[in-house]
Amino acid sequence: MQAVILAAGEGTRLRPLTDKIPKALVSVVGKPILEHTLLRLPEEITEVIIITGYKGESIKDRFGDAHQLRRIRYVENVAPKGTGYALAAARPYISGPFLLLNGDDIYGENDLRLIISEGPAILATESETPERFGVCEVSGNVLCGIIEKPSRPPSNLVNIGAYFLTEEIFNIPIKKLPNGEWNLAEQVGDFAKQRPVLVHRAELWCPINTIAELKRAEEVLACAYAT
């Protein structure tokens, strides 16, 4: 089974930490964000496809062609046109169901194991500011759609960028946001209208887009490693 990790981000809100390295290499409790993700992958994952862009050569230099006996393949120099565009760039290398993750977020091992065990699925969590995210519309634990950053969120359950998908996702047209980015979340929402996609509430999620979120991730992971 493959895992696809989106790690092309520049991390402008993490400057000056990202002046010389991509966001995925910013250190959290002594390890790059991306290494935390690699260490948490389920044992079923045998190959990792990493999508790189801004200073992507640094990622390749850091991890090489393998990590813990898993092959690593790179899709390099991907333009910053959104998560949907990044996934499309990896299409030639994907075969079969795959785990798809944001490379600048840290997820829980148990959560990742869970979503690959039951067919197409995504991770979600409740947020106090759902208007900042893709908001999940659900019926029970089944996804009905995802609305990107709605002004009037229908719920506080938000998509957190962790998916277990099949190749059928590439048959779904990609929508573009007003800023021109190809939007993966709404593509997944449309995918869910054609076949059941389960929604699991995440036990652990540390997004790292700002210095404040980095500090919070440090605190959460320090506590997790201490127990």
C-alpha cells in the first residue's frame, strides 16, 4: 500500500524558520514534521510518495530513497496550485488504494491505522473556528460533502487533510477556489457522493501553520512522549 504526502508548502507564516527550509522540515520536539509523519505510518504502507515544491531538494537530502525499509519516491518541483493540483501530479505513480496526508500536520498512529482498515475514509475533528477549514457534512459517520471555508458553517466538524482513497478519486472533476487553487477537499466531498466514505473523529491532530501552532504541537507531543 502507498502513502502520498503533500510536502510542497513554503510555510510563509512560519518565517523566519522557513527562510532556508521547507515547512515539512521544521523541527518539533527534535524531529522534522515530516519525520513524525513517516514514523506514524501504518505497517501496511510499503511505499511513500512525497510531493515537494519549495526547497524540495532539502527533503530529498534529508530522507533519501527509503525510510525504515519503505521506499520513498519524490514528485518534485510541483507548482503551488493547491492540494488538488499536488495530488494530480502524483497520479502516474499511484496504484490501488492509498493513504493521503498533509505533510505539515501531525496525526495519531491509531487514527491512521483506523482509516485504512475500513475502505474510503477521512479524519475529522470538531473546531471552534470551522469557517477556517473545509467543513464536513455528515449523516451518522458517513460523509455527504465538504464545504471549503463557508461563511456560515453547517457544523463544527472539519476536515483535517488525512484521507484513505481509491484511484476513483481521479475521475472526480477538481474545483478551483477563487484564488485559483485546485481544491482537494471539495473533490473528496464529491467523491463521497458517488460511494460511501466514512468519517472518523481524530484522537490526535497537530496542524503546524503558524508559530503559535508550532508551540502547541511541541506541548502536545512532549506530553505524549512523556506518558
